[in-house]
Amino acid sequence: MIILLYENGNLLDKIMRCLIVDDDPLICDLLEHFCSKINEIKGVTTTVSGFESINLIHNSSFDLIFLDYNLPDITGRDILDLNPSSAVIMITSNKDFAIDSYNYPKIVDYLVKPIDFPRFYKGFLRAKEFLSASQKRRKRMPDCL
């Protein structure tokens, strides 16, 4: 859920909730630190478990998921196949999945470890653009019963 902040009728900011899923706690810490540098990201949840991420995705609302492909208990592909409604940035050292990632429209970027902030931020901007376009499409769709 993106929260829009208005002041005197002017859009100030979009606040995003993010989920970080990576079995390496150091990567989780790094990504959480990168998120803290971006004003639009206010809520960050991290998990080192793929199974826990499934529960979090189904019980919470996230705008953006940073998802590792190689998790010990389930793969990032398995999580994607469960069709999370969030935008996804793949975070992995596995370059092999990059080509297949085009089959998942929710994947907005594919970052290969090690990750630096400029590349992370570029991915964030892609996610922000994707979410904005998705929100505009939803506004144009008529409500169905």
C-alpha cells in the first residue's frame, strides 16, 4: 500500500513499505541501510527465511520486495510463482535466472551481488515508476462486482 501525503492539495511524497528477503543477514542489514537513505521508504521488514516471507507477504501489504533467488528453504522463483502483488527487485549472485526474470512482470530490476548504493537506487527508481504506472492503471479500471 502506497501512502500519499498531501499538503494544501499538493502531493508531497509516496511512502513505501518494503520487504527484504535474503538468507544472508549482512545483505539484509546492507539493504535496510540503503532503504534508510531513501525518504519514500518508511517501513522495512526483513527476513532470512523464504517460508517466513510467504507468511509476511500474505498477511501484510508491501509495495516493494527485495528478493534473493537462492534461499535455503525455498527459491525466489517459488515465491514469485505464488504471485505476490508487490513490485520485486531480485537480489542475487545467480545470474542464470536473469533471462527467466523477464517472464515475471512484477520484477522491475535484477541486482547482482555485491550491490552498491547507486545501483540499488536505480532499481528503486524503476520500482517507483512501476508502482506509479500500476496505480494509474488501477484508477482507470472500472470497479467490478
